[in-house]
Amino acid sequence: MAERQFKRDVQSLDTIFDFVADFLAANGIPPSNSFNANLLIEELFTNMVKYSKGSTGDVTIGLSRDGPTLVIRLVDHGVDAFDVAAAREVDLNQPIRERRSGGLGLHFVRRVADRVEYEYKDRTSTITVTKRLEP
Amino acid sequence: MLDIQVGAEGTIRLVGRFDASQADKAEPIFKSIRMSAVADFTELDYISSAGIAIIVETYKRLLDAGHTFRLVNLNPRIRTVFGYAGLDKVMQID
């Protein structure tokens, strides 16, 4: 797995997207897969930035290819548990005026990913998502 | 990076990537729009929930003020993301 650590700050997104683009290119994965990979990582990463304010450590992002599947892993140390797989559902039938702006990010993760796994051990959150690659 | 160009006739041209790192820059620009507007997505490559939140807030604010806010020329991936949020049914997207 290709791994890199990123500062816990939304301004890290540019370097994260560069990391994703480099990984896809190095592994012969068409760049058409970058939109969904970036969306999955951004939503999970920004969730960690927002809700794990107590931690100052970097977030580790790992990428690997398992045949036709992209595996994305985010590891956050020294944080409280936050099971992204169990986050509340967004009510898509709500009229626009009553919509809250929050909560959409993890909804996107559930819609885009084929699988979302959450593990919490020794104050470390590990989120692993898989996404079938487009040819 | 995101570039936002606001024209005199309420046309907002979005260029680049509308992600969470651009939200602080984008929010005051969208808040300054006080008339019916059209957001042109032709050159927007990417949007996340952070960008969509600003678009939805602007949409609600302009609607409440009796204006309109249209989104045009979304690429298929961005259109799909609006669909995931159910926004394609409740917003004016051409």
C-alpha cells in the first residue's frame, strides 16, 4: 500500500489530490477514476479534520489496487470513535428550504463506495473503503 | 484551485475544483450575490459536499429573496453528485 501522512487541515487537499493522481498514474489506472477517489478521500478526511479537533497528529492515507478494485485507507491516531459507516442518513425528500447543509459528505461516501469498514482500537480510527475501478 | 468570476448580469463562472479548501474563499463571493443568478459549471471539474453546501445555501437565500438561481452545464460526474444528494429534483439544474 502506498502511504503518506497529511497535516490535519483542509488545505492539505491539494497535496492529497496530487498523491491520488500520482498513485493512479503509477498503477496504470485511468484518470477517470480520480473524481470518485478524490470525493471519497476528501469527505472522509474533512470529517476527521472537523470532528477530531482534540488530535493534532497527521492523518495517514493509504492507497492500493486489488485487481479491479481501489482500496483507500485513512488512519487517524489519538481520537475518539466516530463510526462513519453508522452515520445518520440524509432525508433526500426534504424540501430545499428545510435542508441542512451538513451530513452530505458521509452520505456521498456511502453512495460512491462499494464497501465502507470502520475499526477503532487503541484510540485509533481506521476507515477502509473500496471502489471498483472504471476501465 | 477554484476560480470564481462574477459577471455584471448575475452570471457566476466556476473554474477548477470546488472542494473544502476553497470554501472560505468562495463563501463571501456567493454571499455577495443579491440578484437572480446563473452558475455556469462548464469549466468546473470537481465538487464535494463543501462546495454543494455553499451552492445550496445560496440557492435558498436567493429563493427566499424572490430571486432565481440556475445551475447550467454540469459535467456528468458533478450532475451525479447532485443526484446523490437528491438536489437534481429540487433545484433548477439545466
